[in-house]
Amino acid sequence: MIKLNIAILGTRGVPAMYGGFETCAEEVSVELAKRGHKVSVYGRKGNYNDSLEYFKDVRLYHMPRIKGKVTETFSNTLFSMFHAIFQNYDIIYVMNAANSPLCIIPWMLGKKVVINVDGLEWRRKKWGPVAKKYYQFAEYLSTKFSSRIISDSMGIKEYYLERYKTDSTFIAYGAQIESSTNPDILKEYNLEPEGYFFVASRLEPENNADITVKAFEKVKTDKKLVIAGGANYKSEYIEKIRETKDDRIIFLGPVYKDGHIKELHCNCYAYVHGNEVGGTNPALLKALGYGNTTLALNVNFNSEVVQGAGILYEKNADDLALKMQQLVDDEELTRSFRPKAVNRILEAYTWEKISNEYEDYFLELSGKQKGKLELNLNTAT
């Protein structure tokens, strides 16, 4: 079997303790290492344990960064890139379009560099005009200074094709199939199994928790709405949401305790996913993998994932309230979506399937395997 030497840059590092990039980096790197490939993941000093050189046969590099909301990701990837270009990597895989200006370094040296462009970060309201322009410029550069682009959703693929006339390869994120193993954790939050709707996301305007709160205020039920998440900066948006007078609505803040998010997911009555600007959202996949009956905002990034395994709602409190009430009034309907959710992951989003796609893609791109590079791994299943 042909073996590759692969570097993954642009994440906080592994083991994954944060978001989708980190989870993807961990799952894919570990799986490829199991198959005999040499994989190195670059992360940030202080993210986990800087003395850890290997994680499940994956080589770890803990690189410095300049702390700050704007500087941290770019500076860490810069230090990582200057290390990576002097190694004998077959593929340098960079995550996050914001890092695309750094791809010019390996690109000019003739190295094979791939970038995962993720979602449309410039649409987020938390960024000022300068940052928004930078993200748009970085999108453009990603089409110029990389060997190939990976899109994590068909919606993102279509966006780059339409806006930049650049094709990309669709490889989604994945999810694990998991079920409750310690429901007693709910007691710490004074919750009962199936006694609450659940939201787990960053509380930013584009994730629309305000609509979820307004909708739930209209629902006639004794169930609760439990919201886990926050923001890593002072947020007037969060303060506004918390002004609700409905005592059925509980704000947990960020939940970091091991296993707690899983139990909150696995024991909820239904999950509400209001994210609208990303690509394939790991939180949505995770909810389906937990077997949640899921209400997802009707945007293309979500609808291509759900495909009948959940319920789509329009971006207004009335429509969401109507669909939440339908679930409250019909327990049989609610439970019918749970096996559909799991089956959706099994058919399209297992990490084994995603890792197979990455392996085939990297082998083709490296030139070590005969065959034509397929740029359209994009048939939605």
C-alpha cells in the first residue's frame, strides 16, 4: 500500500477540545495513521499538553501564536507553515480560508497544498468592516494559491463556483453514533429525560437563538428550553436574549465537563439548530448522531444534511413555534425521527466514510496513485 506524509495546519490542535476543525483533524488524522500513513497535526501551544508528542500515532507540533481575537489563528498557522515547508510532506492540508494568504509559501515552493475553506465567515455580524473585507479577500486568495480546495458542503462548493468560477471537492465533516451512558448527569441541571428542547451552539446572531427563545415563549408545554453555549467576548446579543421572562428557559452557559453535552443531547425531547452561515455544521451532524429529533433552520447548508431526517423551519418565531408545538402534541411523531437521524449519519457522514474520501483524495493529488483526480465527490447521498 502507498503511504503518504501529510501535515494538517490551521486548527487549535488535537486531541479535539473545541470545534469542527479540531474534531475533523483528530478523526481523520487518527484514521489515516491507523492505515499506515504518516500524519502530523500542528496546533497551538497551551491548547492541551505541550509535552505530548504523539496522539494515537499522530505526530503533534505545538506552535506559538500571538494571542488575540484577530491574530491568534493567523499567527499560529504562520509559525506552523514555516516549520512545515522544511519537512518532506506529500500534502500540506490547511484548514480555514482565513489562512489562505499563507498558502502562497508552499505554493511558490511547488508543494501540494490543499485548503478547506469552511463557511462564509464574512457574513458574521461580530466582525467589523475591515475583518469582513479580509475574509472575502482570503476567499479569493484560496482560489489562487492552493493546489486544490475542499468544501465541506455542496452549498459552499456552489458558492465558490458561482462567485470565483473555481471548482472544489466536496468532503463533509462526520459524526459518531452515540447514545446515553450516564443519564444521572441531568440531575446536575435539574432536568428530566425528554423534558426539554435543547440548543448547543455559540450564542451569535447568525445562530438565531433569539428566534428560538421567542418561538418557545409561544409554545404551550411544561417542557423546558435548555440553551448551552456562550461567546468568547462581551455580547449585547446574549444579554438581550437573557432578558426573557419565561422561567422555562434555562441558560447553562458553555458546558465543558466531559460527557455532559452528550447526555444533554441524548436525553432531550428535540434539538433546535438555528445556524445559517456555515457549511456542513458539525453541531447538526452531532445532533443526528445522537439520535436527536432535530428542528433545523431552512437554509441550504442544513437542508442538504437533514434530507428528511429532521424538520426544517423558516427563519421566524411563528413557524418554529408551530413546529415545536407539533412535536409537543405528538410524541409518536417526535420519536419517529430519532432512528431516521441515526440512519442519515450511517448512510453519509460516518468518519470512516469521510476518512476514505480524504485518503483517496490525497493519494490522487500526491501523484502516487494512478488515476484522474475527481473534483466532484459531490453527489449528495
